[in-house]
Amino acid sequence: MGLYEYEQSIQIEMLDKPFYALVMGLWRQADTCNREKIEAAWPEVTAELKERINLPGGMYPVELEAYRQREAEEDLPDVLEEEEQDDH
């Protein structure tokens, strides 16, 4: 570690990302030895990350269903607007 890493840490801090997102990103970039350290320090976070890696879009089934419902609801106004335009 050195000045470069310190300066990069300032840049990362300015991104203002959620803490656990940073931990997940850290795990993704870590070598085997450091991954083990991260897993020991944040077992719940890394367990969830490992689960989400194999899920479609990183979403649990209940999240995927909610996402699909939200998508359908967001598309509804566009469909109604198109129908109104066709009537005129």
C-alpha cells in the first residue's frame, strides 16, 4: 500500500456508494487470501453476494416478481396514452 492507494480511497469515498456495495465490490476484486479475510469480516454480506451471483439479474424470486410487476405498471400509462392518441 502507498500514496496511490490512499489517493484512490479518496476518489472512492467521493462516489458516496453504500458501504455494503463497497464490501461486495471489494470481494469481487480480491485475491483468494483477501477474499477469505473479507468473508471472515462480513460473512452475511459475502453469503448474499454469492447467492445473488447465480440469480437472474442478481434478484431473489420475490424481488424479480416485484420488478416485473413494477415494469408492467410503468408500461401501463404508455399503453393508455397510445390508445388515447389512436382515438383522436
